[in-house]
Amino acid sequence: MERKDAITFGGSPLTLVGKEVVIGDNAPNFTVVKTDLSPLSLKDFPGKTIVISAMPSIDTPVCEIQTIRFNKEVEKLDGVILLTISMDLPFALNRFCGAKDIKNAITTSDYKDREFSHNYGLYIKELGLISRAVIIIDKNGKIKYTEYLKEITEEPNYNEALKVLKNL
């Protein structure tokens, strides 16, 4: 399923592939690649609250800010898993985390199968990247919060996501 003009990048319209998840949905499973090249699946976290911080590339200013902010915020919360997902190669993610002291986020890549980006309606057809979004999944595997940013160069609403997270 393609959604033309679903998002913009610097004001230019782009096409997203896949269907957005909505609050109340069961979270679709996916497998991504960790920095050590091993697979990681949503099914690896049964009974856990999960924050998915999706972004185009860790090596851009907004993505860096998003990763650092959620890394700091999740440190204050017990039992919350933070998954940062981009199309960056695992080697770049590993380098970034080391340089920026990212210890609370599990940084992963969807470069191999693009399963996450398609299952969550975030694959940017024209760029081959993931659009910016924040998705919160509760302990029962239900979607509790979504923010699909219309303009991918903008930061997410951290306060709103954290408010929902703290109330779970």
C-alpha cells in the first residue's frame, strides 16, 4: 500500500509504503539487525513496554537529538525498552553509540529486510529510508501511542510520548 504525499522532506512531498499502525492495534512483529549483526525481533520482549524511535539516519542532527533525548529519558524509567530503528548500517550505529555514550537505547537497522518500515508504514519509497515516528507498545503488545511526523526534519513531541509512557 502506497500513501503518496504522506510526508514531506524539506517541504517536498514523499511516498510512504505500508499501513500506519493505530492506537489499539496489536503491534506487528518485525525483525531488525543489532549492531553485532544479530537479529532482533519484537517477540524478543514479551511483557515489556517498548518505545520505538524511528528515524531516517542516526548521522543527521534531528535524529541525533532524538536518540540522545530518548536515551536520557528512558534511563529514568524502569522496565522500558527503547528501540531506535533506522536504515543505517549496524557499524555506523555502533560507532554513533560509542561516540555519544548511548547506553539505554538498543540501536537497530532495518537495512536488511525492511520488515519494520513496511509493517509500520514508514518506508520512504523515494529515499529508501525510514520516516520519523515514535510508537509506544504496552506490555500486552498493543499500540498505545503513535506520532508519525508529517515533516521528517522536525523533532517528535517528546513530552507527549513521555506522558503516555509514564501512565502505562
